[in-house]
Amino acid sequence: MILTTTPSVEGRQITQYLGVLAGEAILGANVFKDLFAGIRDIVGGRSGAYEEELRKARDIALQELTLAAQQLGADAVVAVDLDYETVGQGGSMLMVTASGTAVRLG
């Protein structure tokens, strides 16, 4: 499955648009508590554990996007966008959303 942030796939023609898709992942409050409890992991203003959790959430969102595209018979997802939002009471959770347009290529 080709995932791209561009509106097209270089060298390939889009023959059919199958629709806008999204995949989401949510990091719960316990993740934040665990990460902040281990704040000593921070080096140079960065938290390796926190970044790893964000990477996992992003990967899950992209996997869900890919699965949804495969179910439609898509060859690619173009115009992929990643969004990060805080949700829940007091912003206690982080949601990562990957969205894009599923297409068939010629």
C-alpha cells in the first residue's frame, strides 16, 4: 500500500477515487502518568519514552488507515495528513488521526 502526503503518486495515474478514510489511535491518561513518573528519561529537553508512545500511536493510526484502504481495494492513499489532538476531561488523552483519500492506480 502506498501512503503519501502528496495529492498524487509520481509516475502513476489515479483511475478511481474511493473516498476519504481515517485511522485513529488514543493514548490514555495512564500512559501520561507513567511517562511523567519516569521524567528522568528526559535528556536535552526530550523524553524518549514519550516520543516512543507517540510513534506507536502514529503507527497504529497509519495501520488502521492502510487496513481501511485495503478493504476498499485501494492501491494507495494520497493526501495523507496526521493530526494530534488532546481529548477527554482536562485533555487527559492524546488522539492521533491519520486521514487521506483511498485511490486505485492505473
